[in-house]
Amino acid sequence: MSSTLDVNIQGREYRVACAPEEVEALQAAAELLNTRMGEIAKATKSTGERLAVMTALNLAHELNAALKAAREGAPAPAPAAPPSENSIDAEGARRRIKAIEARLDEALARQEKLF
């Protein structure tokens, strides 16, 4: 039998179904998610969907690293610190550069037709 639990993440209420024996674990997970989203939001000024995706990627990366360490018998690595305001989102920068390059190529291609 499942019950529902209301959790608050980034100021929004979410009603989640869970088994009674999982309530504590779900509350802990919601608190972790809320904390990490707050840290990443503060450091990157991200909001909304981008913030959720960046937080999910960070948590998934940490989970993968911990699983790999467990398979290899090594201690799990410490969670990564959230990016600082001065850090660079390298993957995001690469995407923006590619988008700018594509727009420049398109603009230059139109210019070549003029001559």
C-alpha cells in the first residue's frame, strides 16, 4: 500500500506517492535535492529547468563515481563542490560557441552571394 508525501523543493510543493517504509528516505532525498539545487542556483544563477537538469547531472555523476568506486573496492569520492560564480561551464561554453559559429557561417554564406 502506498501513501503520499508532500515535499518542498525550491519553494514548490510536490505530492509524491511512496510506500510507508520509504517516507524517511524520500524526505531525505528531497532535502538533499533542495539543498543541492540551492547551492547550484546560488553559484550559477541558473533557474527552472536548467537548474533541475544541472543538479540532476551533478547528482548522477556523483552516483556513477560512487558506484564505480564500490565496484573497484575504493572509497567513494567526495561530492563535487557546486560551481563557483567565477567557474566556467565548459560544456555550456562549447555549445554556445558552436551556436555562434553556426550563426556566423550562415551570415557569411549570405554575404558571399552578394559578390
